[in-house]
Amino acid sequence: MVELAELMTHAPLDWLLDESAPAVRHLALRQLLDRPADDPEVIEARRAAMVSEPIAPILAAQDPEGWWVKPGAGYSPKYSATVWSLIFLDQMGADGDDPRIRAGCDYLLRHAQASNGGFAASGNLTGEAPPSRAIHCLNGNLLRALIDFGLLDDERVRRSLAWQVAAITGEGMERWYAYTSGPGFACGANAGRPCAWGAIKAVLALARVPADRRTPAVARALESGVEFLLSRDPSIADYPMPPGSKNPSGSWFRLGFPSGYVADVLQVIEALCDAGAAGDARLDPAFDWLLAQREADGRWTNRYAYEGKLIRNIDRPGQPSKWVTLRALRVLKARARTRRGGIAPA
């Protein structure tokens, strides 16, 4: 096992393992120290996380029927509706076996899934969400969460996975719609050009499928996503943009937590690491950029905190963040495993 001491000289591990923030502690034990799920400290940290900030307030805001804020389908209100609550609970390491999480997932699958299997942003309450509103970023975020919550074998989740694959490769896709206007991550929201934010969410979801359970089609879609994300330097993030856009969105360069449909440079790295490409030399500039964002005390700052938009604020913007620091250390550890001698301090 690669020790954190091999990654950097000032890794604030004690800060992340502090019992005052059990949700971060739980994920740090799992992701940084490689503790198994049945480790007593992991079990206790996860139990404590479910009754503490920020997970407990989100669960407390859930209706007994399983929805958040308002019933039915829909993408809004951002970022507190049912789809977002489940996405963020997953990113916080919430327990998928909790009955409230199960109720939320079931409600989502009954109300937000389009007839083609993709998850749609439509708020139509009179019937199933229209296929025209199925979109890579939302489907990827939700598919990742549902797999993390242990629902890969649910037939409805398998349909979402099948849609994700077909929407990337074009294989078996009978019709293209406004938001998914073609294969290779083409998206109407990006003027029909490939959308890197959507690709990142899709890769994160596909990488959650265990390697021994990936069909050839899933493997091809995942490979396509990896190559697309590596087709540009992630530290510059000059992925295809709508006509008239001269510079990449500034959101790429504002590290944050949690992550909605927007992505930052770190999430490109996360997706590629999860997909097995942590050692690819094309990621060198992105890792250099990430290390350059580190503060002198070894921590990273949350510059995209969604303050005032969540059910409960998680971080103060512009302040050191345990969540962003955990994200950064996780990918640096993945990188170190592929490079003899680890990563040198910046």
C-alpha cells in the first residue's frame, strides 16, 4: 500500500481523520488508508456520518415518500431537488443501505427516467420524463450514485447504463434528441459540440461498473470517454465550446465541493484515475496544476462551494476545505501508485 507520507511532506491527514467531521473521516479511512468496509473504525465513522453534518440535514429534509423539495420529476430547484440530493449524498459517502436512501433512489427511478432509459431534466409531472431531456451530465451523475448505492443489478439502473453507453458510441441509438444530439458526447446545451462536463460525469459512472462486469460495449464507451478527455490538456481545459466562446469557462479552475453539472480540472483527473489512466503522461500538466493550488499547510481551498444553494451549506467559499483536500489527495495517491518514488512536493 502506498503511504500518504510518500505523496507529500505536509499532507494534513490528521485534519481529515478528525472525528468532528465523520463523513470526511469515513471516506479518508476508505480512500486514503485503504481500510476495508468492515473495519470497525470505518463502520463507526459511517454510522456517525449518517447522523451528522452535512448528511443528516439533507436526509431530514426528505419527504417520507422519498422526494426532496417538491414531488415528481425535475432538475430544479438547483441544487436541492431530488436528483441533486442523491448526487450529493453519494459524493459524501452516504450509506446506500439506509432506508431513506433506498426510498429516494426508488422515487427517482419511478419519476425521472425517460422512456429511452436516460435520466432527464424535465419537470413534467403528467407522465414520464421525455427522452429529449436526457443528458450526459445528469445521467452520469445519477448513474454513478445509483451504482455506488448498490443498485447496479436493478433493471432500471441497467437501462440507464445502456443509454449512457449508446449515447456515447452511437451503437443502437435509434434517434438523437436536443440534449443528446449525437455520439461522442455531442450535446445541444453545448451547441451540438462534444461536452467535456458531460463526458466527465459519464466516465465517472462507467468506471463504477466493476471491470469483470463490463460488457464490450461498456468498455468501448469508457475508452472513448478517456480518449476524449485526454484529447486536450486538462490543465488548460480548452475542450469544444459553443461558437463565440473564446476562453474555457472559469469554473474549470475553481476547485470545489460538491460537484453538480459543472466540473473542474480536478474532476477530470478523478474521472481518468477511476478509469485506470492515472499514469498517463498526458495528465502531467494537470497534476502540476493541482499541486500548484495547494496552500502552504498542505490543504486545498473550496472556491466553488454552492453557498446558499444547497439544503445545508457544506463549506465556506474561499476557505480551506476538507472535502477538496480529500479529493486532491485521493488522485495524488492514485498517481503515486503508478509512479515509482511517488510525487515530489511542489
